[in-house]
Amino acid sequence: MQFIDLAAQQERIRPLIEERIKKVLAQGQYIMGPEVQELEKALAAYVGAKHALACASGTDALLLALLVEGIGPGDVVFTTPFTFIATAEVVSLLGATSIFVDIDPVTFNLDPVQLEQAVQALSGKNEHLYPLPKGAKAASVRARAVIPVDLFGLPADYDALEPVARKFGLRIIEDAAQSLGGESGGKKACAFGDIACTSFFPAKPLGCYGDGGMCFTDSDQAVEIMRSLRVHGQGSNKYDNVRIGINGRLDTLQAAILIAKLSIFEEEIELRQQVAARYTSALLESRVTPPRIPERYKSAWAQYSVLARDESHRSELQTKLKDVGIPTAIYYPKSLH
Ligand SMILES: *Cc1c(COP(=O)(O)O)cnc(C)c1O
């Protein structure tokens, strides 16, 4: 079997995908064609956000979010060390400082209690728990934002994160690269925080056939600025550039493919619930710890990750599974800190 079987999915909707691609080829609007806006509208409605802004990757989505928040040198962004490099990479790219907050051992998502301790450490409290990175002085840094990651498709604990963020004036940027289709308390992933960012990398829950991403926000002002940042800080026309931005557009062809895939997305998410439930019930009596999904949460199951007893148990499992043709991967082999 495949780790993620994209061919089986393609087989189900091939005529729809081909029809959508043909339409783009016939029209010839490869850059910012009507499909981009069609997808933005459809996904904003799906997640329940006021605005969606398509971009070139999940990494660019995070970059646009940090740029619109004006994050830069001297700013501290709190995040989890248990994630893909892109989450913290964009913070460093902008010259800001990441402080890694430990995770909840059950959900693997950023622990809200430890977030509070980490913010307090900036003013001298709990300094031993969260020492500042080398070279940084507490007096010269400002706590600006937190990037919780919805790891493996499970939304982070926003009910507990939001009051902490409010207390310390932190902006919340939801890294929902893995969680589109997930839910918490009846609210869809990508609808949390001030800005949410997702990825359409092929292996993500909703993937295109290349790179792609999207930002979600309820703020009219933020989406307007991100729209400008997405295209070289564009002003009133192509050669009016009012801020420093990036070339971060989503290709029309990728938007067209995503629109086709969206037609079966909700069903796929439901089928993943059934598969995951079957795995979990079969694993309850085993030596591995299956993923635990808290009440009122739904995972998009970007990965189904089990916890092994230790490294040798893990290698033994990987070998056994490999022998019977079942691929596995370690998520993640190295923590970001
Ligand atoms: C995949 C991923 C990203 C980056 O998305 P790209 O589309 O590959 O740039 C960011 N954060 C997390 C948690 C991811 O899993």
C-alpha cells in the first residue's frame, strides 16, 4: 500500500479534474484566473471564515500572516517544537525570534499552560523553564504572536490558548497546514486565531498537484494588505508598489484542481474518521498508544500517528510493517529546538 494513495483518489474524479484543467487551458488565464477566486470563496464558506486568500504554499501563507502582523527583529513568536520546519522558519526569515513551548503529551499540540509560563519568562518569571535564546535580552524583545500547530490534523486547544493570548496581547496565527477538514467545538480548523494558514502540498488533507496554500481571516484590513503583499506589495496597479511583498500567488491550474477535489473532500474526511476508528479499536490492546482525540474534536487525519514505547520498539514496528508492505514514517525525527 501507499503512504498516501493519491492515484486512487484521482481515479475517482479524473473526468472532473480533466474538465477543470481543460477549461483553464482554453481560457489561458494562468495567473490569477477566475478559478482562484472561486476556490477562495468556496473554502472561506467551507471553514466559516469571512475571507480566504490563496497563495503559493503553506509556507508563504505563514509568511504573509507574519508580514501583515509586522513581525520582525526584536519580536518573539511562540510556537511548538513538534512541527515541520516551515512553522518556525518564517519567524527566523523575518529576523524575529522563536521561543519553543512544550506540547501537551496527549494531543501533541502546544500546551496553553506552558505558553503562559513562557510569556512570563520574558519578564523574568520562570526564566529557568524558558531561557531566552543566546544573544537575546529580555528588555529588547517583545512578545508579539503565537503560532499553534494543529498537529497531524487535530486542532490545538484554542479555547485555552485564546485567553492567554488576550492576556498578553499576542496575535494567534493558526498553522492549519495539516488540519483542513478538522474541527473543534463545532468550529472548523482554519477558522481559529486572527489569521489561519493552510497548505495544499499534495500529501496534505486537501492537496493540489504542486504547491499551494491559503490564508483565512475575518479581518477586512488584514486580507487587503495580504492581497497586496501576495503580489509584490502592489498598490493601485501593477507598477504601483506600496510595500515590500513577495510573488506568492496560487497558480490558476492548481486552483482548478482543488475545486475538483473539493467536491469529494467532506466525504474523504468522513471516510478517514471510519478508517481511524478501525485502527484505534484494533490497537487498543496493543503495546502502542493510538492517537487520542478529545471530546468535541475531529481530526483531519493528515497522519495517523502512534506512540511506540521507545526507539527500539519503534524500529521493531517499522521493520515488521515494512515486511508486510505497509509504509511508515517518523513524525518528526527531530524537534525544531
Ligand atoms: C506542510 C506544512 C507547512 C508548509 O506547507 P508547504 O505548503 O509545504 O509550504 C507548514 N506547517 C506545517 C505544520 C506543515 O505540515
